[in-house]
Amino acid sequence: MSNYYENAELDNMFFEADELIKQNRIGDAISKLQEIIQLNPAYGRAYNHLGWIYETKMKDYLKAEEYYKKSLENSPEYLPAYINYAICLSTMNKFEELKVHLEKAMQQPGIAMNQIYNEYAIMYEILGDYDKAIEHYQKAINLSLNHNDIQIYQESISRCNLKRGR
């Protein structure tokens, strides 16, 4: 069996797992993702999806963090893992690690910079540094081409202004 066939087969399995997640068939998705990892332990995308499941469905943030790290180690070109891992670190209040991670994420070609600035802004808002939060939400607005995202960032700025008494 050639590597191309193996990779194409693993990709097909990955897309099946992705569809299972969309159908909220989480147990089946976990099984499919674990099967992918058994066949190729370096298939980083599968780790990202497991991380997302453990973070959002099971609320097991330590396990999610472990999977996100494996995803980034094995598939550093897979950009969704950077955003997902950032959200997980933020949820866990691991802000020093988050800063380092976001700096690394900013260096990735093709990364959605508006999302990176949004994660910085959320961190600063949680930390109570509303001026820095607003500055980063504004950067997110400037780099966004999605009207809904821009509205969310503008609402976030309003929320920060309210929190700081303006």
C-alpha cells in the first residue's frame, strides 16, 4: 500500500469522524479518531478533534490540553489546533502559556490573525486590563472580513468600556 493511499484513507476516516461530531455522535467519533491514531500515531488532526471533544463535550481540560499539544507536535501546519488550544488555555487561566502559544501561532502562515487578536483580547479582559483588551479587539476588527465577527468584537469593546466605567 502506498503512502498516498494510506494518507488518503486516513483523511477519509478523519472526515468521517468530523461528520460524526457534527451529528453529535461523539462516542463514534472518538472511536474513529482513536482508530486513525492507531493506524498513524503522527496524524495530528485526529488529536485536535479529540482535544476539542474533551474540551467542549467532556469538560476534561487537562486531557484536551494533552491532545492539543500532540496535535501541534505532529501537525504544526494544521491551523485550527492553534485556535482551539488557545481557547483551552484561556479557559484554564494559563495565561503565561497562552501568551507564548499566541506568539507562536502568529508566526504560522495563513493563521486567522483576527482570531489570534481576539484571544489576546479575551485574555486581557479576563485579567482586567481593559485598555489592552480594547486595543486587541480593535486589531481583530481591523483584520476581520466577517460582519458577524466584527459585531462580536464591537460588543466586546462595549463590554470592556462598561467594565471600566465608561
